[in-house]
Amino acid sequence: MSTAHRPRRSCLYMPGANARALEKAREIPADTLILDLEDAVAPEAKGEARGAIAAALAAGGYGQRELVVRMNGLDTEWGHADLEMAVKSGAHAVLAPKVTSARDIERLDAALKKAGAGDGFALWVMIEMPLAILNIHEIAAASVGSHLTTFVMGTNDLAKEYRARMTPERAAFQTALQLSVAAARAYNLTAIDGVYNDIKNETGFAAECEQGRDLGFDGKTLIHPSQVEACNRVFAPSGADVEQARAVIAAFADPANAGKGVLKVNGKMTELLHLDEARRAVALDEAIRALAD
């Protein structure tokens, strides 16, 4: 599947030091698996975890799931080895933590090229520091000509750095979330929302998924397999959405409507901009169905 059209509704973190979790991940219907070498792994276990992820990826069995390795920062003793392993492992991307500037993207891109990353290998970055929010435009602009394709919001780290509370409406983070989506869209990047910590609160989780979707995010990072099903549902176009999208496409394709910029489709005022949205919804629906086949 083309990475450009790949659904990224659910991006599940899996601890790299847990062999059982890496095995179980082969059966979890997440669109993306983020195999974690950073926060989920103690310093003394990082080398062993790196080897475990490399072995798991070599063994395969993950089907059409997108595979991303979350590395330690390049300024740590583990970062370069993590990045090189990710490039050689068969993963689709590496996720780098705590970027704050375009210079960070340039350093990571140079390291990827030195490690032999091809054009199809992607750089994802965590947006989790106050300076990243202040520099979000220059970070996004650094994607031009580089491997950078995806922003991942690190809302827990932002909460710590902001000294802010994580309330249900996420009031303290609205500016960060919205600026990150705006920068991602300006440079055709994927934008993934942050995690929801209260695993047992299914209602709260669904509400935050809906908020992230409404803000424009493509999907959400998850910390537990039980969150995958609801996340996949919220970030997928509904049956009614797809039906309306197909009706919009058909209406504009009708020769009787040639040259018209505004139509009424199923009682709704519809412009050419809605045609673009309709095509995107249908493409996403088809890509999701392809994952299920």
C-alpha cells in the first residue's frame, strides 16, 4: 500500500523490551505499530530492546500494518544505533523525540541518508516541547526535500513542560494542537494526536478521539490495545459520509453539471472544495477496506 494513502487512524505504542507484546502486536488491528525504544524502555534495557525489535521485524508476520520504530534522541548514547537499526530492519519509519527546530530535522535527515534510508523510508517526529510549538512552521518547512512526513503530538510531555493540567477539553493544549495541524496541512504532512491516559474511561477516550478528528488530525496514538477499535471507528469516514461523498463525486461528474461550481447534492449546498473532500473520504474508505482484506 502506498504510504501516502495509508490509513493512520490508530497508532499503537508497543514497548520494545516486551517480547510478548511484540508478538501480540501481530494480531492487533491497529493501522500503525510504534515499537518503542524511548520512554517505554529503561536505560539498562535499551540495547536488548533494540535487538528484540530487530528480531521481531525480521521474523515478520505483521501483515499490512505500518511499522515505526521510536528511537532515542540523536544526542543520547543510543540514538544513532536505534536509527541505523530502524533503517535496516524493514520498518517503514523512525519516530524521533523532542525535536525543536529545523536544524533537528536536518540532522536526522542526514543521519538517515548516511544509514542508507531510501526515498520510501519516513521520518516521524514528536511535537512535545514548547520550543517545537514556537518553531512549528520552520519544522514543517524542513520536510521539503527530506524524509519528514509526520507529526506526532506528545501531549504528556507538553503537559509536563507547560506545567499544565490535562483536562477533558484539553484547553491548555488547543493552541499547540491547532498550530501543529495547520503547519502539517501547509506542508502536506500527516498529523497524529496524542495519547489518552485513562485506559478504563471509554467514554472520555471516545470524546477525545472525536475532538482530535474534529481538529483535523488523521489519527491518534494509543497506549493500550483496548483503545484500537473505538479509535478506528472515530477516525474512519462513516457509511453516511462515504455515501454522500460518492454522491458529490457523481454530481460533479454528470455532464449536465459541467462548468458549475456550486451544486445541491442531497439537499446540501456543495462547492468544488467539497469535491476535494469527497475524493479524500472515498480514498480513505477504500484504503481502510484494503487493510481488512
